[in-house]
Amino acid sequence: MAVISGVGVSPGRAVGPVVRMPEPVGEPAPDARLSDGADVAAEGARIADAAEQVRADLERRAATAHGEGSAVLEATALMAADPTLVTAAQRKLDDGIAPARAVWEAAAEVAAMLESLGGYMAERARDVGDVRDRIVAVLDGRPAPGVPERAEPFVLTARDLAPADTATLDPSTCLALVTAEGGPTSHTAILARALGLPAVVAAPGISDVAESTVVLVDGSGGTVETDPSPGDIDAVRAAAARERHFDGTGRTADGTRVQLLANVGDPKGAAAAVGIGAEGVGLFRTEFCFLDRAEEPSVDEQAEQYLAVLEPFKGRKVVVRTLDAGADKPLPFLTDADEANPALGVRGFRTAARHPDVLDHQLEAIARAAERSGAEVWVMAPMISTASEAASFVARAEAHGLSSAGVMVEVPAAALTADAVMEHVAFASIGTNDLTQYTMAADRLLSGVAELNDPWQPAALRLVRLTAQAGARQDRPVGVCGEAAADPALAVVLAGLGVTSLSMTPRAIPDVAEVLLSVSIDECARLAQLAVDAPDARAAREAVRAQLPTP
Ligand code: PEP
Ligand code: MG
């Protein structure tokens, strides 16, 4: 048995054999030529056979995949069946170009042609790239790119995962994700949390673990154990088989209320939140509705989009966050692409100085959607740094009739001046993802600093406590809506620091609810003190987890 350390980014434990994600197909050398005396006709037939193999494989997979994954595969299979790419590649063989290179170059021409047609055809250009990679893999005798198919459940390991890699990931066979690279807010992390899969990132040691080795992944502790004991395997499997339910009222063992809310970005997320019984929404990331937009969406369109998320929560609380554009979430109509340090640049509420109209339009749209939905709508601004900014946002929200206006505390300055900030707002919500990044001066997307960028860092927890204490003094609710809230052990600590609500990916709610119910609020406070006094994040996590039941 050996233990590989990384950063746990999606809680839970799973055990299964390793299946490795194939390395991406690289561009064949530009000067790759057919060997002297090669049979051009036979090589041309090889390209056609490879394309046919790819088409058949994709169609077979489409037939067994579900929903969106099946549609993606079908669209790609159609592209593989289209003779344009094969014919163009075969023509290049006449110039002596090697088959894989010929397919690569032909694909670039076909993609450019589709892009020039615009609209639906332009969107298909991406499928050409996928088909190209698959044909090249067949020609080179390598495994097909993308998530491998297996009949038995497995733990997927990879260098890193791109969103396209994971479009067809099936959570009924993939038990957990482990990547050598990636940071806590990388695509792997976000996807894993959305699917409820335990995940560990920034674990370079995973690259040395052979295919089929049985591993135990602990997504809370950030470890991967190879060849675990039969006892540990049984314990993990028994826990996974146990159904967890949330009864709709988050509380500790002594009945202290800790509201359990959901983070959502679209109507699908809202439906998942309702399905799991979330008490409401603690963070609606509105920028997720418009990430692909070059122009500001109209007030009418915004109101429609917001309404679709609010409607299922009639009579319940939904905290709508105004656009958090910038850094890892650029919106071309709001942000400047040329900043040297976008995480420290004009993002979140800061964009309102240059584009006050965009904020006003959004507040108008939120107010309209709120009225029509019957949900209890609160609004908050991201990236607030001073009490003056907080006051300014609240005044703008109130001008649109939005009376429950608050701010996100995710810049250390806001936490350090929480008493002054809190005087102006109805509530605060702590964004631990950014609060940790800015407290530790560690880029949240960079695997090299993932250990620093850990919400268990005692320095970040101290800022959470300062904020919660300021809220208590002024009788204002203070929630946490960063990913930290989804880690059951950390949720206990946050409650112990005085946080009154926790908002997380919907799937995490039952686990967090169960662990909270197992401890009194005094016990939460004692464990919180242990974490705050620890020398670093790892020690804090270990000290607290050792005293809690494993979820
Ligand atoms: C956060 O920073 O913790 C947060 C919830 O906001 P986002 O992850 O969208 O920046
Ligand atoms: Mg943030």
C-alpha cells in the first residue's frame, strides 16, 4: 500500500481499479511524408477504413449514452460519416504527405470551410477536430481519445481533463477522478462536484500508478491509497451503498439552525437543487448565463433567464449574485482582455465603475424576475473591498426595489473591515474560493500552489470568523457560498466559526446535513478552534477529521 497526496476538491470516498485517460492526440510532424514506394491507394483505403471504424464506434457509444452525451456522440458520428474529410485527406496522399498528417491538414481545411459558413455549420467545426483526433489515433494504433469505455466501474486518472473530455463521462461507471495537474477550481473539480464524484487534483504521483491498480480515493482528505486493505474497501463500499436523505432543515445535533442552500448557474442546477430538497439558493452565478456573449443581453432576455431559475423556488430564498465578470470568467461586454493580472483587476463589482448601466440593467431584470417568480430574492455583489463599495451597491439595489441587498466577502479587506461593511448591508456571503486565493496569494487555477490554495488554511478561517462575528454583532446573517461549504468536515468548522448558512453544489447537501446533525454547535466551535490554531491546512483538516464520523 502507498498513499499519494494531492488536493481534495470534491468530497467522498470511492474504491476501484484505475483506468487512465489516454494522452491527447498531438499534431503529426508537418514534414511527415509517405515512405518511398508506399502504395497510395492502399494508404487511402486505410484512411477510409479508419474513418469508418470511428463512425461505427461513435454510433455504438451514442446508442448506450444518455441525454446530452448521446447527442454529442451522434453529432460527431455524423461528421465521421461525411466523406468530405476522407476525400480531402486522400487527395493529399498524392503529394506524398503521410496519412496522419494528411488527415490533420484536411481537417483544418474542412473546419475553416464550416466556420466560414457561420451558424450551425460553424458549430460543427469542433466535431471535425474530434473526428480528426480519432482517425489519427486509429491510424497510429493508439487508444481513442476521450474517456475510455469499461463495463466495470473505475477510477479515472489523467494528467488533466478538458471540458470536452468529460462531456460523455458517465457517473454510473466512473467512481472518482484523480488528476496529476489542475487546481481546486479547475474543470475537473467543478465537474466532479457537479456529478458528486470524489476527486483529487494536483496529485503528480498518480501518473506512476499502473492501469487496473485498485485505489481508494478520498476526495475530502486529498489522498489516493493504492492497494487498500479489504477492510477499508468494504467500509467504503458499505458507505456508498447507504442512501442519504436531507429532511429540508439544516441543523446541528442540538437544533442550532444552519440553512443548507444550493449553488446554481442555470435552470438545470435549480431543478437539481429542488430535487435534493435544498432550503433555497445561496448563490446564483448569473454570469454563467452569458459566458459566450459578446454583447450585453437585453433586460427582457435577462429577466427571462433569471425567472427560469427563480420560479422553482417560489416562497423560498434565492441569493442572486450580480455579474462576476473578469479573471477566470471574462465577459467580453464588461471586461478588458489585456489586464496583466486579471484576478487583481477590474472584476465583479469593480466593472460597475466603468459600466454603471450594465449593473442597473441587471438589477432591473432581477427585480422584474423576482416579482414574477414569487421567490424571496436577495441580491449581492461580488468582489467588494470596502464599506463604501458595499454602501454604493446597496443603494443601487434599493433604487430598483431590491431591499435584501448584501455583499460577498471574498477580498481579505472586506473581512478585515467587516464591522464597517456590515453596517450597510442586509447580509454577507463569504466566497471562500476567492477569499483563500487572495489571503494566500495563490492563484486558484494553478496546480503548483494548490496546497496553499486550500480553504482549510487557518488564515482564511480566521477571516471567516471575523466576518461571522461582525455579522452576529449587528444581527446580520453571514453565509458561506464557496466550495468549502461542500466539505462536510469543513462545514462543521464553518458553523463553529459562526456562519449561519452554507451554500454548495446540490449533491453535497445530504452529506453535509448528516455530519452537521452528528455534532452540537459547541462541538462545532471546539473543532473550529482546533482548525484555526493548526499550523497549516493539512494539519487543520486532519485534526478535525480525526474527530468526526467519516461521511
Ligand atoms: C467564491 O469565490 O468562493 C465564490 C463563491 O465565487 P466564484 O467561485 O464564482 O468566484
Ligand atoms: Mg468569487
